[in-house]
Amino acid sequence: MKENQEKKPKKARRYYDEAFKKAAVEHCQRNGGDVSGTANELGINYWTLRDWVDGTRVARNHTAGASDLRARSATDLESENRALKAELARVREQRDILKKSLGILSNP
């Protein structure tokens, strides 16, 4: 740091309880997802509120995905597994063909 610059004091870190975070996210959602406007209205940092909103989306999607997996039957999972294996075999075959064609084209 240059000697003619003064060292600025650090801002005190603000901590928010879970109830406030939840209320802020709900308020943001009621405002149509306007994170910037809601953050200004509540006097908090935009990035802080955005992280809270993203965190609730991730948590909501994670719990929904887990319940979907439990609801699927074993036969559904087996048929999906067979379909995925068939697609993988097809894609591997395409990859091998492309590798061979590249080798043919690159030889002088």
C-alpha cells in the first residue's frame, strides 16, 4: 500500500437470523423476483439477498428431486437404465467412427 493512502476502517460484518432471511426471500418473491429493488428496500446488499434466493431455489429443487426418485418404481428405473445404456453404446460408436475418420483425414 502506498504511504500517502490512509487505511480505511473495515465495516462491521452484519449477521442476519434465519427468520429475517426467509422473510426477505418471500418479500422478494412477492415483488416478482426483483432482487435489486428488494435489497434496496430492506437495506441489505444485492449479492447477499441473491445468495439467499438462490439457496432457497437449490434447497427446494433438491428436496423435490429426492421425492421424485423415491416415487419411481423399480421397473421404471430399470427401463430408464436400459435406455441410457443403449444411448451410451450409440454415442460411443459415433465417437469411434469420428476418431477413425479423423485419422484417415489427417494422414498425408
